[in-house]
Amino acid sequence: MISRKNASISKFIIHKVGNKFNDTKNAFSDDTVEFDEASYELMLPFLLRPFGSVVQSYRFAHHANITLNEINSYSTQAFNDEENFVEISKNIVMHLYEQSSSAQIKTGDVLIVLFEGIEFREIVTSAIGIFKIESKVNFFQTYLENNSYDVLVQNGISSKKVDKGCLILNQSDAEGNIILSVDNNSYDAQYWLNHFLNIKYADDANNHTQQYIELCKEFSTEILKPTYGAKEQNSFLAKSIDFFKENEVVNVERFKEELFEEDKHKKEFEEYKKEYEGTKSHIIRNQFDVAESVVTKEKRKIKTDIKLDTNIQIKLDIDAPDASTEYLERGYDDEKKMHFYKVFFNEEA
């Protein structure tokens, strides 16, 4: 998460990126934008607002040497040589163009921005922002002609959200520069993160917590729900989140002991964890610190509804993980030849 309360834009330029696959060309600006006050006041929060809620960070990667990562090289140049900002920004767009190697990669406006006064973990620093605008929206423009107002439709950039963006902080740790990324138009997960930026998750508590929660979510979807039903799936997710909330450190063995009563369920989880690690090419640590901000964010995404084919839904409270075990029973009615849920309560709320 960043704070933008003291942030400012020191350099800003717009280019257009084409598509290598269908031979549409790039179009470059030769100079930076000079904002009027109204445009500046709208642009600054538009660009930085998405990063206020980002909890996970990335670091540059490369299969041979990190210095050969193109965006790592260009961002370093931009931080150290602001006079060549325009040429460096063109190189960034040309690198983006080289990654546009399929028909589904969209053309669009590319905004390259140098920010000052970005606050991250109580440290104030500069940052390079790279934003790709892929979608335009229609809007009405009114105008006066011959003493009467008329209307026309124009096409432009929506000020609600960016399609793709990254923020490369001029701040590093043992793994390198800290990078934040957003993608609200993720039609190709490889294109932006892996091919263009070539970044990987930081080896920190945020990543470890995120990966373990993702493991739990997929285990609940692929193993628990098909085998034991939606009630067991949702109960497991609620208890998992509760475990993360109650513990500052996650130990995998302790997690299994608390969440699974039967050995066969522990074994199912162990086997799925190995399969998950192989599929994702990622090793889940056996012990790690919990990132509370990640737990809070992921908790909001988890749906604990039981949707039935009789147009009835049962909503379980994720903050009450034991409620479904105590007050919800699943059974089968031989006469109707249908499954049923029995719900116990004292009074209607």
C-alpha cells in the first residue's frame, strides 16, 4: 500500500503502442505534457488510486542476470538521468510493443510518469509509473451553436480506473526494487507481468499468506465441494480464515491438526498441496508469518453461499466458522428423493 497525500507528477508523457501481430505501428510524443490545473488534479489520483489498496509487491526477475531485465534497466536510467526521460519512455513502449505478439493484445495509450513524494512503509521516495489504457468510453459533449445547445458523442479515457499499471519505486530491499502492479483488464496474465515487466512476487509474508490462502481456496473447490458438499467447503474456508486471524505465525502441521479431525482429510490436503506446488511451480513454506492485510483483503473475496437448484440460497457467516457445524445439518429424504438442509435457530433476526 502507498500513500499519495504528498505525491506529485514531475514528468508525464503519452505514447501509443501498436500490435506487432497485426502490424499496427507505435506513435511517439516528442515532449512531455504540460498540465492545466484541472487536468492535473484529475490525473494524479486517477493514476495512483489503484495502488492504495495493493498489499502484495513484486521484484524484477530474469533467467540469467537481473541487470538484463529491460524494464529494470530503463527505470534505473530514468531515475538517474531525467534529462533523457523522453527517449527512455520511447524505449519502454518499444519493449511493450515487442511483447504484443498475438491478436488479443490490445493497442492503446501508454502513459509514462515520474512521481515524487510517494510514501511506502513510512519512507518517501520517487517512482516510475507505466500505465496502459486499452479501453475508451463514449461520453456526451454539449456545445452551443446558433444560440442553441446541441450534443455529440465523443470517445475518451474513463477517469474511473486504469486498465494496466505498475509503479516501480526508487526504493529497494535485498531482492531489488519494489514494484506494485494492477491489471483490471487481465485477458492475458502472462503478457503484462511475465513478458513485459518480467516480475515475480516478493519473498515475504504477504506472498506466503496469499499463496496459502489460494491453496486453501482451490483445495476447497476441487476436493471438498465435489466430495463432501458446499457446507464442508464453506466451513473449511471460514475456519481457515479464522486460523489466520487467530495466529501471527502459520505452521502447516498445526493448521492440519486444527482444521481436520480425520487423518484421511489431512492426507487429502497433503496430497493436494504437493500437486498445487507442482502445478504452480511454487513451494509453500511449512511455517511463515501472517500478513494481516492480505487476510483482510482475501476474506472479502470469499463467498460462503450455498446455492441450491431449487432457487434457494443459504448464506453462511465467515466470521462464525463453527455455526454451520452446530446449526446446519445435511441429509437425504427417501420419499422425495432429494437432499435437504436442516437449519436450527431460536428466532428470526
